[in-house]
Amino acid sequence: MKFSSKLLSAILIVQCAFVFAKSEADMIFYGGDIVTMNKSQATAEAVAVQGGKIIKVGSLTKLKALQGQSTKLINLNGQTLMPGLVEPHVHIIGTAFSEEIFLNLSNFTMPHDTLDSLVAKLTAYSKNFKDGEWINAFGVDPSRTEPFMSELTADILDKVSTTKPIFVMNQSMHIAYVNHKALEMAGLTDSSPDPKGGKLLRDSKGRLTGVVYESPAFYLFLDKMPQPTQEVVEQAVAKVGQRLVSKGVTTSAEITVGGYLGVDKEYALFNAMTQSGKLPVRVRGYMYSNAYPTTNNKYKPGQGDDTFKLIGVKIVADGSNQGLTGAMIKPYDYPAGTSNTGTLNFTEQELYDLAKPRFDEGWQLSVHSNGDRSIEQTLNVFARLVTKPSDAKTRLRIEHFTVATETQIAKAAKLGVVPGFTIGHTDYWGEAFHNHLIGPERADRIDPSASLIKKGMHFAYHSDSPVSPIHPLKYASEGAARLWQVTPQKVLNPSQKISINNSLKAITIDAAYQLKMDDKIGSIQEGKYADFAIVNQNPMKTDAYKIRDIEVNETWVNGKQVFKK
């Protein structure tokens, strides 16, 4: 077929116009520092965005060539542009319940609460309820309560009410406290057996104290409570979403899909709320192993898209170190003379039997292991799963990895493990760990960031919200400074402090790596999503401890502004 010269010219004109249109940027950011977190191009003058993705990073002069009539020029006016921050371990629905639906008693400021002040807050709140109605609260932490390690037993909670059942979740989410009315409504007596995987604490005479451990025991009470309406849950989740973007977060994990409402309801909720923008962050979901469907023909690894996708399964192998339930090799230091070494939720074979089918199905495994004994158990299981080089590339996760030994770090590196640290352990609980709970030697091993860097490992920082507050820039500050909160402030093991650049990696590109999204987010790089945090100071030019004071002024997801201060 032959084209006439006029027709050929027309075709060329259309093609050129199409190419020009495609090369025109939707927006160009300039006028401030740009921290890319791309090691091959650490800084830039400008960033061009088209169709929700980054198309060019470089000098303003070169990027001006992409300016068209409809291109928006966004002057940072001296602010700093960063990649959107990544939160790889959050209980979004858990935070919605704990901080929006329940009474939130969390206190991360000084001074600490007292037992009397907690009782007073609960008593005031209880006036909103009738006899027989459940009173739910969250955020009590004996290690941050005066007198030190004071607990809300059933006897103490009876001072609040003997006619209204009370359920108070510990800040760690591994312990809860109930009054005698709650025990009665749950049908529990002193002779009731412990549920498998949970524990009902008893005194020296065998009487229930009202202190309960782990989710199987919690469900004995939660199953007796009326569920909030779908509307209430969605409103609470939307508030958590706003909290995330207000801190610069553009991608978050939901680390226990199914833990509160069951997998079907929570999957549907996340899918709907992310697609509609009511939850304005990208979400990567990990199904809670206790909620994993007995017969699963519905959910597959990688199901979904870059707005919401299921990628993993979360297993909880031990408890909380500040709650004295994390599984340790040697006994805790508190109380003096104790033989308590914490609690393993499984034998090694049970953990393997739980993990192996999910690993074979292709799920990314995420195992909560706080204490060194639990970490050892989890690594032993991972070593049985990783039988060929490709297995080590599955990015097996150990959550918290809190009190790891150097030998365990070396083993984790060999297995390709990507640990995640609740780095707030060094800050909010550093003094308690060091001076009271586990002693200086073990406290110095907490969140060993520098040791992992020496092994060339990827690792991420997270909040484990609602366990600690969502605030990635503060995590970076904590990793680089390691100052504990209680006065007189001290550095928890100076040898584990890391550079600001490395601490920022733990909330951007390495956190993205942990979520298997480092090819799409985590750095300002051509071809990646236009997910940004605009902050009032450049963290690379800020004192490590003061990075926590940097303010997020804007957050952008997919080239769209989702938060403006």
C-alpha cells in the first residue's frame, strides 16, 4: 500500500503531536531541597510527574522542556520534597478500635500516669454506660505507670464498676485486664481452663486475677460484646487514614487482616475504602494466621493491585518484652529473683507446621518475635523453609526482632530475613528495659540497627500502631539518636546509632523493600509512583534528635494531594 505525500504528512503530524502530548508533565515540583533516597541520584532540583508517576528527576532547566500549557509548576518555597513515607507494620483496624472506638488511655508523654489517675479516667468514662454495657479501653502500660509495673487487676477495676463489664487492652496488645463482671459475662470461673494459645492469670490460691494474655483469651470477652456498626468502623478507619497521611505516610501495611472482623469483612472494607479514597494510602495486607480461612479458595498471594493487595500471613510467636511475656533465653530482671522467661505461643514444630503451608502457597511470612528465645525459634523454622537460594529471596519478615544476638543477626542475614523494628522501644521504654526489666547487656541489644547494616541487611522501622504512635520521622530520629525519654536522658547503646541517611532508608526505600514494593515506591525515581511528603525542613540537614520535630506540610499519593496542613 502506498500513502500520498499529504496523508503521510498528516500521519506524521498526528504522531508528533501525540509524542509531544505524552511528554508533557502534569506538574513539576521545584524551589526546595529534594531528598530522593535514590543512591545513584541523591538530590535534584526538580521532579516532573505525569499520570501519577515520576517521569523525570533532574535539573529545573532540563525539566522545563516538559512544561506545557496545562503543566502545574509547584514551587516548594524552600520546603523539602521527600518520597512518601512507608509504614510497614500497622494494625489499621486495631488502631481504629483502640484509639477511636475504645477509650484511648495511651500516654507517650511525661509524666507517666498513676494507677489512681487511670482509675479516675475509667470511672469518668463509665458514667456514659448503663449496667451490663461493656466498657472498653486501650493503652494501659504498667512499665509506664506509677508505681512502676502496677496492673489493673479485677479487684482494682471493680472500683470503677461492679455492674458494668470492663475490658482494658494493654498498650502492647498482648495483655488485657478485666473486672469480675466481665469474667462473669464471659462465663469464666476459677476452674475454667486456659484457651489454647492464651492464658488466664491466677493468684497463689488459684483465683482469676483479671489479667489475661494473648488474643485467644481476649476473644473469650470480645465475642460477648456487641460489634460496632459498619459505619462506625469505617469512620474510625478513615480517621486512622488521615493520621497516616498527616505524618507523610503514603503506603502502609495492615499487618493482621481478619484479626478483628474476620478476613472477609476486613478484605472488603480495605478494598472499598482504598479504591474510594476514604482510606487515602496504599495498603499491603497480611492475613492474621488465627483468622486464616480453614479452607481457603478465595484469597491468593498478590491478590489486588497497588492500591490494596494481599501479600502475606502474620504469625505471633511470643509476647511483649515490656509486658514480661516476650520469650527470653534467661529470666527477666524484674521482679528480682523471678524465673519468668516469657511465653512461646508455639513449640518449634507447631510454628513450622503453621508456617510451612503458607510459605509453600507463596505468601510472604511475617512472624512476631520479640525475645531472643522466640527469635531463635523463628530462625530455626525459617532455616527449615529456606532450602534453596530462591527461598532466601522471599523476604521473610521477623517483626520487632527486639533483643537479637549477634549470632542470630548473622543467621538472619544468611536466610535473607528482613527485620522490622518498633524503634520506639529505645525511646519510650529504653530506661525501663535498661534499668529494670532486662538489664544493660540485653537492653543494649535492642533494635540493633548498626549490626544489621554491617551485615548488609535491609530493615525497616515501624510503629506497630496502636502499640506506639504513627510518626515515621520520629522513628528515623530514634534510630539515629537512640535517646530514651525518661530523664536523665541517656543513649541506649551508642554503638547501635546509625546515620540519618540510613535511618531515613528504614522509613522509605528499605521499608518499601520489606513490603516488596521497592520497584514502585520508597524513592523519588523515574518510573515510580508520584508519592511524596513535603516537609518544612530537610532531615538530612537536621540534628538527629530534632528530626522528630520536622512537620509534614503536604502529602501526595499518585500525583494527588491527600493532605495539606
